Amino acid sequence: MSEPKSLYPELEPLLLSVSKPIQYVGGEPNSTTKAWNDTQVHWVLSYPDAYEIGQPNQGLAILYEVLNEQDWCLAERSFAVWPDLGTLLRAHSIPQFTLETHRPVGAFDVWGFSLSTELGYTNMLEMIDLAGVPIYSAQRGDDDPFIVAGGHCCANPEPVADFLDIVIMGDGEQAVVTLSTLVRDWLASGKAGGRDALLLKAAATGEFYVPRFFTVSYDADGRVESVIPNRPGIPERPSRWVLSNLDAWPYPKKPVVPLAETVHERYSVEVFRGCTRGCRFCQAGFITRPVRERSKAVIEAMAATGLASTGFDEIGLLSLSSADHSQIGEIAHEMADCYAGSSVSLSLPSTRVDAFNIDLATELARNGRRTGLTFAPEGGTERMRAVINKNVSEEDLIATVTTAFSQGWRAVKLYFMCGLPTETDEDVTAIAAMAHNVIKAGRTESGRRDIGCTISIGAFVPKPMTSFQWAAQCPPEVSLRRMRALKDTVRADRECGRGITVRYADPEPSLIEGLLARGDRRLSGLIEKVWRSGGVFDGWREYFSLERWMDAAAASGVEVGWYTCREREQDEVLPWDHLDFGLEREWLYNDYTDGLGASSLPDCRWSGCNLCGVCPAFSVANELAASKENPNGKE
Ligand code: SF4
């Protein structure tokens, strides 16, 4: 294809009348522009939300560099435009564009979407439509880009399966290069065999899921009966990509430095991938097993290179639970030493309920700011925490916060979920007593009255590929009643209530998140209907409308309660059962029933394999940096 023209001359005059126009201008430090005709495969990478949310996405930053390092590939970025610009683009017939060169997205070969929240699905449709590309895979022609999705939502992409050409499950680094090679060969052949030929080749590897080559059938009760390949030569269970040895993939090295404001402005190093703590609600943990740690030396080198290439003055040590890295104490200590006296600050997301969390926070705070201390007991009672496999006693929590208060902290934040399986009203109101005890411990330890405790509570959504994938979702009105009762109980606490703040998120969007998380292909029409009736930016409170979703569900014959608040039978075929994330179904189900019986399971990182199935499925194992440095365990 000849080089597509920049749309900037037509776009620029419109930017005078929209909010935050800088986000559409591009040209940021470290953004990459390449000559179209010197490269063979042209990618667009998107996060279906506004620039301020999408630009800091770590997955996108990694793939952007991995692709642009191939001299035959080109990758540019494109984010969702706000409705003010969306309206103007339509009025002036200007399609969705990339930021690097303002080329029309529809002219590219592959368009990758990172899907990390189901509430971004309507934005994805809006972007595809604005690009002038048909929203349904079946309607696209040989000159349309292949729409590829990755990210955590791909644990069950079925509700958006009809819109996608290819799904990448798991780690994207190797997958995008392999896919690019297939596309390059297909383009070089003059698109021989048409679009289907490329899709068939990708599907035949068993490493890419091509939804159109799988047929779904339903039983008389509306449950999925089977999902089976409809072409010969396609493996029945496409599988996840698992990257080993993260040290060999030290990305991002030179991330784009945003010019417009974004939610995070720091250089993030992923200290490890995967988590085996086994919290039964946590999809991110289950679908990224096992743990693969980066070594201390690589983390420190990446931080130094990343700071030098971006000019950021904050380093984030990123992962699902960074305090669990086997060398995190040394890493925090050495990095705090390294950046002492400079303007560089360090941060690390940690919600561990133990004194080590405080040691780490103290170490990281040496160089300036003292950020808040956060703990995540997640459940209000001992029983509830055993159900979700969050093995923390109230005694532990009080001992931990007492240490924090003795070291000068004056406030803590506690995270909880509401609507968990087996939960009663008392499990939620018990959170008030826990917060009461936190305040009392703080006052006693510090001798001061200005001790604060913030309770942050959100509605639980059962997710695919977790032990709770069979569980009934709690109706939003029940969650709301419990959260309000918690607030009232705190308010009635005359002794400590004034020191406690309760923050809860509206559970209504969680109902739709739950619908889309465990839905099947019959939901694509509903998503389209919501989008066509104006639904975009559903992850934003000011744009989300439950009424719009419920009206569209009624019009599409979708019974929301059936998808969300219904416990599944053990043998029910789940819409995502044909996707192989390595987890043994029977193991997951046993873990579910263990959870209902409040029986806990230790972390396989430290207590031996629990036989979930992932490691043998992909010939991998937990990779701990400390054991790599000292394989024989000698001091
Ligand atoms: S197979 Fe064993 S060691 Fe590997 S993640 Fe599962 S439980 Fe852990």
C-alpha cells in the first residue's frame, strides 16, 4: 500500500475547540516515527480509553518498543478521543488517527487493543467505527487491519469475540513478533488466499485464538453446550503465551514521555510477573502464574537507563505484589542509597499486612516523600478472609499498624471487597470494629488523637479463570445496603468513628463488568446496541449509564441476572473453557469448594507445588531471583 497521508492539516483547526488538545498532537520525547515504505508490517497499538489513562499502560509501552526494534515493523499509538472531538471528527469525515504521524488507523496492517477492563468495550467499538473499519470481524476485507486483542480481558474474550480477528492470551512480547512474521509473509505473497488464509495460519499454531474459527452451541436452557473448531487443523484449545527469563526482556527502555497530563508520570520497572498467593478472587494472579522475577541487577540497571532516557523523577517498582520479590529488601535499600540526596523518589505498590511492608515503606521514604501506608485485608472477618484465601488475622493487622504508628505514621488505608461468596451483613459491618481497633492501637501507641483510618471498599466481581468463576455475583442493591450499613456503624462509633473515613464505589458499574466478564458471544449485539445508543467511556462515572445497559439488555433479550447472579454448576460448560491458561479445571473447582468451606491454601512459591497445572502445561516454574543467584541455597 502507498504511504497514507497525515491527517494533521485537517485535524489541527478542530483542536482549537476541544478539551485538552495537547493529547492529540503527539511528538512526545521517545515516540518513534519510521518511514512507511521502509517497513513491511505496520501496527497501531491502542488502549481503549483516553490518553491520560492509556499512555502510561506498561503493556503497551513494552510492545511499542519490541515492535519498533524490528527494523521491518513500525508501531504507532492511538487512543480513544473524547466525545467532543469524536463528534467533530465525524462531522468533518476525519477518521481515527495515530499520534506519531496522524496517519489514518484504517491504513495499517494490524491494530492491537490492550483490554484490561470490560468497561472499555464500547470505546473499542467507537474507535474501530471512527477509523472507518467495520466493527464485525466477518465484515472486514483484505485491506482492513487485523484487529488483535490482548490483556486480562482475554481470559474470556467471548462477549467481544465477533469484533476481534485474533486474540493473544498471556505475555505479548514474543507473540507480537511471531504474528508480525505471519503478516509479513502474507503481505509478501500478495495476500494470497485472502484474509482467511492469514487467520487460518495463525489459528493453526494453537497460539493465537481466532474466534471466527470456533462455533458455539447452546443447550435448551441457554447455557453453552460446546465451543469447537469449525475448520480442520485448528487445535481445540488455543493456549496462552508464557515468557520465561524476564531478564532477557528489559522493556521498556525508553518509554514515551507524555506532554499532556496522565495518571502516572514515572518510570516503572516490572520487578516480577505473576503471583501465586492464590487469592481466590484475583484473576490477575491466576492468569499470570507462575512467578517470574527479574534479578536485582537488571531491575537496578533498568531503573538507571529508564530515568536517563525519560527525565522522570520517580521510579515505580511494579508488579501484582512487589513486596513479595525475593530480594525486595536489598533492592529497596540499594536503590534508596543510590538515589539519596537526588530528586528521585521511589514507590512500590504493596498491600501486604506485615511489618515488612512498613520496613519497605520506611526505606523508600528515606529519600523525601512519605506516602500513605496501605493494607488489604479484603474481608472483614477471619472466616471471610479464609474463604478468599487472604490469610491475615486481625491480630497480624493490629500488630502491623501498631508498628507503623510507633514509627511515626498517623494514618493507614485499608482495602476491602463487598459481595464475596458466603458473605453476610455481619462480615461487612465487622470492618467497622476492625477500623475501631486500628484507631485505638494508634492512639495508644502514639499517645496522640489525630490517628486516621480510611476504609476503601468496592463490589466484588467474579472473574473467569479464577476459583470464583462459578460463584454468583452479589446483586448491587445488596452490596450497597451492606456498604451503607458499614458507614452507619462507623458513624455510630462515638469513641473512634471521627477518625474513620469510609469510601465506597458505586456497585452499579460492577454489575455490567460482571455481565461482560462471564458472558458469551450472545452479548456482542448488546454491546453494539449500547454503543449505538451513545455508550462510550463506560469506565467513567459521568458517562456510565446503568439504564442504557439495562434498556439495551431488555431489547436484546439478555437476562442480566442470569449471567451475573447465578451460581454455575460444576459441569456447566463455561464460555471460556476452550481457552488454555494452563489451570486444571478440577483443581480450580476444588479450590472453589475449599474456599466456600473457609479452607486456605499456602503460596506455592514458598510451600511447594499445589498442582494447579500451569507449570507442567507450559514447561515453566516459579523463577525467584534469590534462588537464581544462589541456586544451591548456600550462604
Ligand atoms: S503448577 Fe504448582 S508451582 Fe506452578 S503455579 Fe501451579 S501450584 Fe504453583
